[in-house]
Amino acid sequence: MNHGHFTSMPTPQCKIGFMPLTDCAPLVVAKELGFFKEFGLDVELVKQNSWASMRDKLSAGVIDMGQLLAPMPLAGALGLDKQCENLIAPFVLSRNGNAITISRDLHTKSAIGLNFHQGSEASYLKPLIHELKQKGEKLTFATVYPYSCHYLQLQSYFQQAGIAQSDVNIVIISPSNMVSALRQGDIDGFCVGGPYNAKAVREGIGVTVATSIDIWPDLPEKVLAFKKHWYLQQPDTAYALLKAVQRACRWLEVTANRFEAARMLSKRDYLNTAIDIIAPSLLGSCLTFPGAEPRSVPAYNRFTCCHEQGSNRPDNHDMSQLYRYFKLSFADQLDQKHLLQLKLEDIYSTALYDRSTNWRMQSNSALRLVK
């Protein structure tokens, strides 16, 4: 099968890091269904334990590409995360997918008026937060990485209810350790991606009160990233990888395929988790409370949209939105003119495509399609 003309044969072997999360699905699908092989690639998917580990191995060249949190390359470009400097992320792997889950104990103490079918604002926490403040105590919430959509969404969740960040503790925990931390009472809640919210609900220890769609929908969540130097050495390998993952994303747009994707993800090499924990979010269903009817969230996990050309391409709107949240949360000194100086290819190397699938390198800093 001819998938387009490449200027040279792609590198036969490539290591891609992934986190055991539901939204690693495009990488797993591309591997399991042979899409990488069809584009002449021998890809090894390498499971990582934390976002910091993913960042460090990508920076050190231990892996060639990595599934990254969308804000990580931006943090590197802005000088906020030195280890993320010189990373480019030309491809949006997923949008949405996160949720905020609180402990059953916190739900019992404070959850008055929660509307599980619409997503709840954090105002239900204010009386308890005030009470704890009088005792010199705080609620503790966990997120996965300082420069992450999870961290920014958790902040926004509190801000929208008039809760000051100083009134709660926010700690960093790797996704796979979130549920055990909640079970042990080390934290009162967390913001994380699937399948860990559903896992907490299935185990009867958590209540999911909001999704990322309720807070700020459809911004990039995960991206596929690599070092600029690696790309400049072998651009055709990058093109082939992006085409294979693009095909997987489109395959995932078919609802009938998503249960099969959950089966793939459940394997030991990937999430090593039961299908009834993985499948709900893929099928547009948010588990909220043990025994309760799930909430319908059709775009819970979004990988692309067949009706939108280039929907996996990060654009200036995405950058502007993420930058605005960074400015509010981390870097008040950054101004708008600094953003304008950050050309798109400095952070997200443009990856445009169409049915011709005819690629070549047009500049030293951007991936572009030549029709």
C-alpha cells in the first residue's frame, strides 16, 4: 500500500514513550493494528512511570518521541521548565479526558447540591474550607505535574468558585499513584486523566464531580513531542510517525472501534486494567458515584474529528489559551509581546496534511505539507 512518497527511507527503529492513561490510545492502536509497520517503522512503545521521567528520557535521547502534556513544550519555550527546552510538539494526540474526583469522606462532609449530570462547581467546598481555615488546616488535592492542564484546570475549578489557591494544598503525584493516595487518605481529591477517576469510583472510594470539559473544553491535552535536533536529523521518520498516528486517531473516531481500543489498552504492556474501568470515558460516559447512573459526556476523550481538517494540528488559538493560563498561574511577568515572538514552529512544529500525503522538509524548524 502506497502512503505517499518520502525523500528517504525512515529510520527502521523508534522508541516512543507513553503513560498508562486512556488517552495513549492513538499510540497503542497504531502499534496493535500495524499502522507503524505500514509506514515502514519498527516502533517500540515504552511505558513511563511519571511525567518527569518522560521529560528526562526524552531530553536525554533515551526515547525518540514522547506522549507529553500539552503545556510542557510551552513551559520549555517560555523558560519555565529547562528540561523541556528544544522540544517541538507538532501533533495533538488528544483533547479533554481529565476529571476531578474527591474522596467519599469529603463528599459526605461537604457535597450539598452536587449535580452529577451537569458537572459541579467547587462552591460546595467553601463552608468546609472556611471551617478548616479556622483550625489552621487545609484540604489537599493532587495533580500530575506543575506545567499541566490538570494543574491549571484544578486552579480554575477553585477560582471559578471564589476559592483562593492559598486556601488549599496542591501536591504532585504520578497518575498511577492517585487512587492509592486517595484510598490511604493522603489526599482529599485529585485531577487526573482516565482511567483513574473511573477506577476510584469503581472501587467505591471516590466521587467524580467535574470533567475538564466543564472547566475549559477542547484545549489540547496530550501532544506527541520530540527534540528539534532529532527531527532535523531524520525528518522523514517524523513524517511517517505522524501519518501513522493520524490514521489511528481517525480509526478511534468510529464509536464501534472504541471498545476494541479499550481491549487493547487493558493488556499488561499498556494499562493492565480491567475493560470496565477503561471503556466508559472512551464511550462518552463518566462514572460519577458508586451505583449511580453514569453521566453522558460525548467528547470525554477526543482524538480528532473526521469533519475538521487539521484537528490534530496545534494552532495559534490553542497557544494563546494555554499561554493565558500560564500567565495567570506561573509567570505574571510574561507579556503579550513575548507570546508574539514565540513563532508557532518554535513550540509546535506545524504538521499539516491532506489526502495527497505527500511530505517533504521545507524549513529547518517546521513540518509542512507540500501539496
